[in-house]
Amino acid sequence: MTVLKPFVMLACVAFVVGFMGCLGALKLATPVSGPVQAPQQSWSSTTSIPTGADDWNLGKRI
């Protein structure tokens, strides 16, 4: 067991460094809170509104 102690310590340090790196990357990836913007409409929730289309080519509202 004495032989494995350095490897266990190295594994613990590597785990802590990796975990802190993931937390740091997550913090950098989140936007900084600034002025509040109005929510944008998603492209999937909008549909085209027919403008002067024929009866056979009307748009649909979902």
C-alpha cells in the first residue's frame, strides 16, 4: 500500500484540478448579467402569414 500512496495522491490532485477546470470553464461560458433584454421569438414558433396568396396556397397557423 505504501507504493500506491503517491499514485493515489496524484489521482486526487488530478481530480480536483480537473473539477475546478470544469467549473471555471462553465463560469466563463455563462454570460455576465447585464441589461435585461426582451426574449427573442424562436424560429420554430413562428409561421408565415399569407399575404395575397391564392386559396390553394394559404399559410397555416400552428
